[in-house]
Amino acid sequence: MIQGGKMLQGEVGVGGAKNHALKILAASLLFKSPIKIQNVPLIEDIFRMAELLESLGVQVTKTETNTFLVDAHRITKTQLSDEITKRLRSSIVLAGPLLARLGRVEMTHPGGCIIGKRSIDLFIEGFSRMGVICKESGGRYIFQARKLHGTDFTFRIPSVTGTETLMMAAILAEGKTILRNVAEEPEILALAEFLNHSGARIKGAGTPVITIEGLGKKRRLSAKKDARVLPDRIEAGSLLILASLLAKDVVIRHCIPEHLESLISHLAITGVKIKRGKDWLRVSRPPELKALSFKTDGYPGFATDLQAPFVVLLTQTNGMSQAFETIFEGRLEYIHDLNRMGANITLRDSCRAMISGPTSLHGREMESPDLRAGLAFVIAALVAKGNSTIHNIYQIDRGYERIEKKLQAIGAHIKRVTSGE
Ligand code: EPU
């Protein structure tokens, strides 16, 4: 429950990145000895991934707050649980290391947020090029390969999880793999750096072409140091957007401003002034916010995961803005709820929205459709006049660790209410 309209002040810290932690957990399957992972966010998607690994025979232990020890020396199964796979897109990432190590994976179609088709055709193309026989029947996949061999594969569309999955499969393949037109997200570079410290031979991560010298199926990785999850640039970016709307003076700590250059430059055009250090950002609401149009893109472009929070900001700017979602074809559905709060947004098509501002938002009852739109509703409710109730906050808990505590610490009137309370 949220009471809107309060200005915010103080310091807030950013947690570990969901989309980095999930991939390090998946990478544990490539190791012969346990790996320790620090700065793991305690969020629902991480718990689901841990359960999925445990169902394969992997031991996952939380040793201290935000630190996990993962021991995958013994794997007893290669079939992924349908129930979890349907909830978690990153289940598919396990297919890469599992195929490389055990030569077989059986799984249903991976789920996750309903924001578009979310096909896995690029994974199947890549696996096939590495010698995997891919069979599909009634939404179930069986991937099989006696051994994986290196290949030269060009992604038709850069895919984040596709890049990570094929990169990890190639580590234990025979020979050299070249992956072209890959995604360049910082989490991919950080994953490759950890894997290289542990014996992998990956070059070019963070650029459009990655080359991997395969070690062969018999070798396995061994960690020389703990893995550390990057600060979550999407959580940091969402807090930055919130602070641009409501901060008297807010400092966002434990973040990497360099990972947020695109958002920062967009905010600068709207009139927001941001001070920055190596791992912090300081912001306050300007007297007036100016409209601007934007489009989402792969990193270093404007992150699709920040699109919904940024649209909330644009409801408060002077003039007409356009949001163009270029990554997912179904990621603007939430705007209907913003309109019910008083926003003036028109859909030109399923990917383009025209936002006319500023509009005064009023609180209401809403259902969180997915995790990023769910947080956008929290931001909208904090800006709105009156009270809002947001249901289905499992979606928000999938990606943000106790977000209400962080927001309370900077003065937000938000509380978690269990049903029936
Ligand atoms: N695509 C295909 N075929 C494929 C794979 C992808 O057509 O086989 C398409 C997608 O439908 C989409 C485009 O390629 O249109 C790019 O999708 P991508 O594969 O890069 O997305 P993803 O790997 O499924 C990850 C994050 C998303 C984030 C996107 C884009 C994880 C677990 N998920 O998804 O995060 O939005 O990259 O940056 O890393 C979130 O955290 O809320 C979230 C949705």
C-alpha cells in the first residue's frame, strides 16, 4: 500500500544484479569444485534458480547474507522441472553448460515475463551449429549431443541469454567458437571475466564478437576467487528515475554510474541534474521536467527494463514524448493502468506510445503484470495523489530485494500488507 505525493530524501543502496547472479548460478555447472558467489540479491527468481539447480543434484547453500556456495560436482538429472522452467526465462541458460558437460537436456518452453513471444529459435540454431540434435514436440524440447564442437555462429538478433548460453556451452566444446552480433551487456562481460579467472578462454565479451577456445568435455573449471555479482543497473536506474521525480536530495549508493550512461543522458535532456562519483549518484527533482522521445536498445543503448519507469517520468514532463520499445513486442500493456491513474498516453501500435504531459496522477488499485512494470506502478503510485494498492507483488519480489524497506528509508510511505491483513 502506497500513499503518494511525499518528497524523498536520504541515501539508498543498490543490490546485486538479478540478471548477473542468475547466470553465475547457471555457470556453476561448468565447475569441478564449489564456487562462492557474493552480493547475490535475495529475490524470488534467485530462489527459483537455486531450486532448479537443486533438483538437478547441485548443492546450493546460503552461507551468509547475500552469499551462496554452489557445489555442482555431482549432477544426477538433466531434465529441468516444468513448473520452475515455466516461471523463469533464465532456465534456458542451464541448457548451455548442461549440454557441454552431460550431452543432454530435456525441458519445456521457458517462461518468465509475458512481454513478447520470447522464442528460443536462436538457441536452437546455435546449439545445432555446435552438433546438438534438437527435437521439439508439444512444447517439450530434447537437446542431445555426444560432444559439442566449435562453430562460427552469427546471431540474427543479439540475444542476452542466447549469448550467455552459447558462450558457456562453447567453454567445454572441442575447438574454437566464434559468436558474432552478440549482446554487449555488462553482465556478460563480468560473467566472462569470472569464467576466465577460473580457466575458461573467452575473448571479446562486451563487444559484438566473442571468441571461445574450447577446453573439451573432460575438463572442468575451477574458481580461483569468489564471484561477485555486479550492482543492479536496472534497480539503480529505477531509483534514479524515482529520485528525478520526487527527491529533495537523494544519494544512490553501490551502483556503477558508467552502466547507466544512456539513462543519465536522457535525464539530462529532461532537465534533471545528476552529480556522480565512482559508485554513487546524487539527484534532486528539477523545478520543471521537459518532454523527450526515446527508444529502447541493447546495451549501451536505453535498457528495455527501464522503459516502463521512464514512461512514468514522461507523464510528468511538459509536452509530448514518444516511447519506442524495440526489443520486446508486448511491453507496453501496462500503460492502460497508468491511464486509469490519470496519465494521457496513446498507443500508436504495440511498440509505440505517445505520452502527453504533465498529468496529475491519482492513486488506485492495480495488479503488477511483470516485475519491471510492477516497479513502474510503485513509482507512479509514489508520485500520485492519494492511496494506491498494488497486488501480485510476487512479480516485484522476483527482481527487487525488499524494495519497500529501501523506499521507506528515503521517506516513502509504502508498506507491505499480506493478504487478509
Ligand atoms: N529472441 C528471439 N529468439 C531467441 C531469443 C531472443 O527472437 O531465441 C528475441 C526476443 O524475443 C527479443 C530479442 O530477441 O525480441 C532480445 O531478447 P533477449 O534474448 O536479449 O532477451 P532475454 O535474454 O530473454 C534478457 C533479460 C531481460 C532483458 C533482456 C533485454 C535475463 C534473464 N533476462 O532477456 O530481463 O529485458 O535480456 O535486455 O537476463 C527482466 O529482468 O525483467 C528481463 C525481462
